Amino acid sequence: MRLDDERESDNVEDRRGESFGGGLAGGGSLSLGGILLVLVASYFLNINPLSLLGMLEEAPAPTQHSSAAQRPPADDEMSRFVRKVLASTEDTWQGIFRESGQQYQDPKLVLFSGATPTACGTGQAAMGPFYCPGDHKVYIDLAFYRELKQRFHAPGEFAQAYVIAHEVGHHVQNLLGISGKVDAARRRGDEAHGNALSVRQELQADCFAGVWGQRADSLRHILEPGELEQALTAAAAIGDDTLQQQSRGTVVPETFTHGSSAQRVRWFRKGFESGDPKQCDTFSAAHL
């Protein structure tokens, strides 16, 4: 991506190198097995995993390590990249909101290592990047980018940028009142209905990410030839059907919460080709 001359956002909170001592009621830390158990339970109970973790763990204030060597420099290459991508989303969505007579409120983006407190409960790196509507913050452990490349075989800067833009898409949904309506509807329905709504919400965030990509590239020419395919590869790699096939060898569509690989690619591409958030109404779409 051509980001050398782009500005960096001031809305990044760097918590890397801070220790966070959460504990269970019995006094022990939450193990990897415990995290996986929570993720499985949240998947089948249709509950936000952050909420479950928040119930299980106490959340004392984080304390910074005494050794400065344990904390990455504030201006390291990856944090600069994240700041530039976030700044680009800010400029894009500020413009889109102005077009409709509204005012965009920039989210904060938190860089953390391992675990960190959030308004939605304890955030864990094992969850991958996520957005918390309670504090209007996007959270990401940058180790996820290594996993994106090695586990999901989706390398490249635009793939990494897509991850941020997708979570910012959830922030846009929150500002527009979409997230609140979805949460209310999910509480009124059964698990299958809740899953279906979650899929539409996630696909809309993919479409919003595509809108950002198209507008940012049209205005600033940030994409190198072939980089669009990086985001499409990432979207395909994290489709529910692909992940289920890899993890358990079978696909159960009624349990999807994010959409299939084909759906995620289709909606990101729709946003990118149109550059119009009005084309991202997944909730009214007859076919996803």
C-alpha cells in the first residue's frame, strides 16, 4: 500500500507491554483451554464472548512493566501502519457522514498484548480483533497479523488493512443505531434467528470495509496493483464454512455467525465496486 505520505491517527492507544492480571473467582488465570471453552459456549449460546469472559474474570487496572525494553517503541513500523490505516478510515467516514448531514465520531483503536480490559469484559488475543460498542474502541493484538499470514494464508498490507476497516465498519453500525437494533432483535428470537442476524451484520461490516477501500483508493491512490486480491483472500479465509471445515471437517450453515467465504468476498467486493454504503443493506437483501 502507498501510505508513506499519509497522516497518522491520534486515536490509537498503545497498551502493548502492559501486564494485565485478570483472575477467576478461584484466583487462577484463565487458561487457553478456558478461553476456548468460553468461545465454544458463546458460539452455541449466541452470547458475546467478551460478556462471558467479563463474567468469569475480574478486571483490575493494567500495570505497565517496569522494564521499558519490554514495550515496543511507539513509532515502530506496524503501529505506524495501523495509525495510517485508521486515519484513512476516519477521513473516509467523516466524508460519508457529512454527505448525509451527520457527524462521524472517530473510534479509538487499542493495541494490546495477550489480554486487556474493555467495556465489554476482558479482551483476549485468542478472540482475534474485535470492536466493543460499550467504549467505541477497536481492539487488536498485532500478533493476529502473523496468524493471518501463516494460518489463514492471507498475507499483505491490504489484507491487514481490511481487518481494521471491518472492525471500524462495526463502529459505523453502532453510530447508525444498527447494532442496537440487531441486539434487540436477537434477544427476542431463537438461536437460529440470532445467528442469521449476526451473519447479516458481519457481511455489512465487510461491505463497509469495501466502501472505505474504494473511496480511499479513489482519493489517495493507496493501492498497488493486485492488492485488492489480498483483501478478498483474507475475507475468503475467515468464512464460517472454511473455518468449520478446517476445524471439524464438516460444515453446519445454521450455526454460521459471520457468513460463508463466498458471501464475505461478495459483500466486500460490492462495497469496493460501488463505494456507496447504501449498497450495503444486507438486512434487506433477499440473497446474501
